[in-house]
Amino acid sequence: RKEVEQDPGPFNVPEGATVAFNCTYSNSASQSFFWYRQDCRKEPKLLMSVYSSGNEDGRFTAQLNRASQYISLLIRDSKLSDSATYLCVVNPSIVGGNNRKLIWGLGTSLAVNP
Amino acid sequence: DAGVIQSPRHEVTEMGQEVTLRCKPISGHNSLFWYRQTMMRGLELLIYFNNNVPIDDSGMPEDRFSAKMPNASFSTLKIQPSEPRDSAVYFCASRGQGGPSFGPGTRLTVL
């Protein structure tokens, strides 16, 4: 099993649709989780950190399910500008540990169509 | 505030030449990462530093690659000699708390 796995893409959705991505991770001790967005020929940019209690930022909601070892990203009322690749990132370090190595998913491509 | 700064933004060189990529992390960030991204392999971690000390270089492809971080505000990634298969986008990222911040990348083409 890969350390971090994401939904296979690409996702093609119409404007206004709700779309959800899942990402599973193998290390149950993982402590930090993030979603990044990468536009074509640009650098990845932090979209959201993922907290145990779940968090929301406008149209975006991120959730963590420790029991099933996955994180999710929900995008509501999708816009054309949401078209990008979404990368799941996991920090498999113990609390207080010094390992800051991050494990990256391969990304899921989203295309929002007019 | 200034983000992660990388130079050059683009580099075209011939096989066998030495290539040096440069990175200035965000001030106060104590971790620095060098990544390589290609269409085929996605984002690969080459090496990362904590407090200027190399922690994990297991992703460095071979001895032709070397990285240094002489101080908290500067790092280099060197490829000597370069080969066509090294062509990729090389990202530097730095991290304090939270997720890392990426520089704009260096697009390297080795002919």
C-alpha cells in the first residue's frame, strides 16, 4: 500500500457542482495533514491544513478521519477558477518528533467546465 | 512579505555542464526542502534540511547531485555533470509551522 493515495482523476464537473476528493494514508501515527493546490506550470500552494475537528474556509471543507485513515476535501459551488491539481500531503511524524519529511500524493486533477 | 526566492527561473544548458540552483527561504522557517517535479514522476523530495543540517538525502538521485545550506538564509542544489534526464522543474520550499511554502521553481532543460 502506498503511503499516501489519492482518488484517481481527472474530475470533470460543471460550474456550481459539489466535488469531493479523498486521500488515504498508511501511517496511523501521522500528525499533520494538508491540502495543496497546483495550477499548471506553477508551484504548489497551501490550500488548507486539516485539523482533527474538521475545518471550513468558504466553499472548501477539509475533514480528517483517523479511524479510517483518510482525509477529504469538499468543494461546494465550484468555479472555473477551481480548475487545478489538488495534492494531499501527510507528515508521518510523532508528536514532538523532529521528522519534518512530508509525503505527497500524486494529485487529483479537477476541471470545472462552463 | 517575500516568499521563497529561487534563481534562476529558467535554465537551459548542455549535457555535461554544471548547474547550480539557488534558494532563499522565508525568514524564520527552520526547514528547507528541495523537490523535483516531472510529468511522469510527480513531486519527488530530493533532500531536506532542519536548522541548516541535512536530515534526509535519500531522494538525491545519484552522486551528481549535491545540496548545501551554509546558513539559514541560503541553499544551493548543484548538478555536476548534468544529463538530459535531469530536465524537470526544481522547487525549493521552506517550512515553519504549518505546511511548507514553495518558491516559483527553476525550470531546467538539459540538451
